[in-house]
Amino acid sequence: MPIPARGSRLKWRRLIPATTAALVAIMLTPAGAQGAAGTRESRPVYSYDNAIREAVWVDTRMDGDGDGKSDRVAVDIVRPREPAQQGRKIPVIMDASPYYACCGRGNESQKKTYDADGNPVQFPLYYDNYFVPRGYAFVAVDLAGTNRSDGCVDVGGHSDIQSAKAVVDWLNGRGKAYTSRTGTERTKAAWSTGNTGMIGKSYDGTIANGVAATGVEGLKTIVPIGAISSWYDYYFAQGAPLYDSGPEWLSDYVESPDARARCQAVQKRLVDEAPRNGDFTSLWAERDYVPNADRTKASVFVIHGMQDLNVRAKHFGQWWDALADAGVDRKIWLSQTGHVDPFDFRRADWVKTLHRWFDHELLGYDNGIDSEPMADIERAPDQWSTDKVWPPRSTAATTLRPGKGSAPGVGTLSLKPAASGATETFTDDPKLSESDWAAQIDTSTPAKAGFTTKPLTGDLRLSGSSKVTITATPSTSTAHLSAVLVDLGPDTIRDYTASGEGITTLTNRTCWGPSTTGDSSCFKETKARTANVDYTVFSRGWADLGTHADPDRGRPLTPGKRHTITLDLHASDHVVPAGHRLALIVGGTDAGLIDPPSTTPTLGIDLSRTTAELPIAGGSQAFARATAGSPYSTAPGARLDGVAEPRDIRPIPGATR
């Protein structure tokens, strides 16, 4: 990941002109919000029990289900009663989701509930309990085709994004809403300042990314947690399929029963225009938010698990880079977990930070969060470091080269180019995964080629996205390639492949705001689930070699002909400690993470034309210093222990594995 040329410092816009800041701040300040600049915060001074709970249906100005009527999406709202009585407007925290009825939200899979008259009772998660008493409205939007909304789910396409964007427009006085799904009585958001912050994990955070990329006015900030930035990259990795199904399966999974019946045309398009051959079609282009990052007017607070094997870390990496290039205000937390919400791996610090973030971005409070570090990185379970800028300014793309060792498939990794004509060979074995390869890194095995540095004499930090360029000669007309980066050495890490993906859910609960009979603010606590390992895979990437000439379209390979391809590895921030070794492994099918090709190829790797471009803090000089010690040893080693091999993942962003 390159160091940003623009936005290399965390920039902050003022929400309001300086000449009117003091007046508007007074108007927006809940009673009881005290403190000097840097300490100011909204306080829980409003009644949650007596809050207004209502449902409206917002006109999306589209007819996704083709019934001749404009679709309306259901919007459930909870907001404090007192500000409206006092003639004051309030900002909005919004979570737009397809999961409120089918699947539930959060670690305890909470769903929306309603009373006999259809009024909302339970709002999943803690956002309502915590923020409504502090002077915010919480708005929970059912995406088109889900729960109580009209229209069809189109898995990140125009319908999904417009479902939420239309609500932002309505909150800012630009749209229409009704008091019922089919009635004619209009309602306005006269209680809203229009300042909206979108938040959500996985699919929900993905919608926030997509809405931000439209540049909609009034969206002041988004907080995407484990979110997708390009739906193609959710289903494919440079042409290699990651699942045995496409977006039509997910659409059917989350849609309401009546939407399934009326949305057959949309389902057909999701099949016809998303071919399983991995070609990048116009359907995928519509669902790629990265090219439109420069339209983003909202600030962005990214949260992602670096070991997320559902919504993989490539998603935050490419989104972050594009936001940096566009000069967007941003902040980031990176954990060692898999697909886990920060509420479940760093609860108290998370709620405090989110509170200050929304106070700054939506209320305009000068609370000092803009002068704090841009990045929080989990270094070991529950141990965090910070960076003023991420990636650090000292990070430089450094080209490392694999070389021959003393045994087949057990090679070296250094700054030195391999000798001309040096090769390694392996045969794809679809039953083996990155765990199998890394466990036998020092042993000649037929299904992988491994390359390691000398034991490090100093710590080596890799921060950002890596690229591996491979020149390979296949024996068959199809081939998939995998490249993984491994930290070889003993450590205690979060067990990201186990149930919980790095956390264990406990029985005791902590409470985050007031509760009502139907909506509790109390949630089960968690703790880190850890594993003692001999190695850690910390970045990975895959591709169909058939996309070597055109990343958007695969072609049959010519057996015996040399092909060169560059694999994009997932973003990470990892320190390989002194005494450990850094390894690059090249293999075929990474079992459990990509599907195998239609043949079983043997591939010859031309080492003189194969490189790894890694984002190393301190660049090539830091690498040279860290590897200037002990000579290489390629003696066969004992089998190493790591986490369990990756398990098959259901193609549902946000689902447990």
C-alpha cells in the first residue's frame, strides 16, 4: 500500500463556518454537555423510555420490482422526545441493513421486533440505547426487498445503495416519506439537522461505503466495520472463484418471502451478468465503490479484522488507498480477529471512541479526536499500538526475490536476484491449504514452493498491501495461484479460524445505556480466544493464471508456455520479530479459500522473473539490516503448528463461519 500523496495527515473539515460555529453549537448541545475544548461530550440527559419510536416509509424513486409503483423502504426511528419539544433539531446515526428480519445483527443475532400496531420495539445492537439519551436519533433502514420494504435486493447494486441514499435525502429535506407502506399521508424529518452518520458491520458497512461514494449531501461520516469495497472482490480473486455460488444466492437468502416471488427478473440478472468464469462485467462495475472514492464527502472511520476470511482485508486496503488519494478525512482500527465487531473485541474503548467520533463529526464538538493518532493496530491479543499516520511515512515498497535453496521447494528470500534459469516446481493439490504449506515450510513437499529469509536480527514491520509477481509455466490449460506471507516463529495470536474468529462469548453481560422491557442495552461479554502457534499467515492473495493478459477476462492457458501475473495480497500490518523468519509461499489452490481449477496443473516457477513487493517500514535498508545475521539453514525441519486450516465460508457477509 503506497504512502498517501494526498491526505497524508488526518484532515478535518469544520462542519459549520467559524462565524456561526458558536451559535450552532449552542443550538445543538444537549443539556448537561459540559467541558472545555478537548473534553466536551454529549451526555445522557434525555429519556430513553419516553423516546419517540416511529416507522416511516421513504420513497426511493425507483421501481425495482417492476410493479409500476415507486418502491418504499421501511425506516424505523427512535429519537429523544425532549429536543423537538424545545424546538431543537438533532443529528442521526443510521444503520441500513438487509439482516433485520432474516438473520439478525450482532454477536447475539438480534432482530427488529414490533408491537401489535406495527410500531418498533426492539432496535438491534446498542446504538439506540447509548446514543438516543445523548441527543441523537437512531435510524434502522430495511434495504429494498427485505423485512417491511418494497423492491428487490440486488446485492450492493443501485437498488441497495439507493435504498439508503434516499433516506439520507429525506433526512435533509430532499425526499418524500409516508406514514404507511401504501398510504398517502406524508411525513417530514423536521426534527433532523440532516447531519447523518452511517455505521454497520459487513453488508451494512458495505452500504455505507456505497452511499458515501455517491457524494450525497448530508452524510457527514461513515463507520464501515469489516465492509466490502467491491463486490467482485467478495466473490472472486482476480478470476479465481471464492465460492461455489454467486450473488443470486445471497439475494434469495436475505429477501422477504414476498420479494422472492416478485423479484425473479432481478434474480435472473444476478445469474446472467455474474458468470462463474470470473469475468468482470458491467454488473460488477456497478458494485465497485473504489473508483468513486473521490466523490466521498463524508469522513471515514474504517474497522477491519486483518484475519477476516469472509470480507477479506483487500477490501479495506484498496478503499483506504483510494480515500487517501482523494484526501478524505479518515481513521482506522485494525484487529487480529476475523470477521468480528469492535464491540466484541475492545468494547469499552470502542464505545468511548465511537462516542467521541460522532460528537465531533455530527455535533461539531471540538473534543480533540482530530489531533489523536490515525491508526490503532492490535499487535497481540488485547495489546494495541498507535500510528499518527497509516501506513507510517517510513513505509516503502521493497522488492524481495525468491532464490534456490539446498533442497527442492525450500528456497531463500532476499534482496538478491535469483540466478538466470533458476526454477521451482509444484503440483496443485486442491486438498491442501496455506496451513498445510506453512506447517512444512522447511521440508520439500510437492504442492508448494517456500522461500524464507534468514532469522531476523531486528524486528521487521510490514504495513499495507503487498504484490507478488509470478512467472509460471503450466502443464494444463487452467491454473490457479496462491501467494501467502508467513511469520515463522512462536507466538500467541487470536485463533481466527476457530468458532468466534478470535473471541469467546461469555455468559455475563454489561449494559450500555438504559433499557426498556422490549429493548435491553445489556450484551454478553467476550474475551480473546487465543492459540499458541509456530507460524502465522498474515497476508494472502489468489488469482486465476488465465487472467495474466487481462485482469477482467480469463483465457485458456497454453500448456508449456510461460505466463506472468501479479497477485494483489491483502492489506495487513504485521511485525515479524527478531529471531523469526519471513516467508513467501507460492502454491496452487488454497483449500477452503478458493475453488480449484478444472484441471490439476504442475507449474514451473521462473525465480529470476518472480518478485514480492512488500511495504516495509524503513524500506530496503531496514530489510538489509534485519537479515544481515545468521546464514541460511535449509535442513528439513519438524512440522510446525498453526491455527486450524481455514474452513469453508458461507457466502454471507456478516455470517458466522
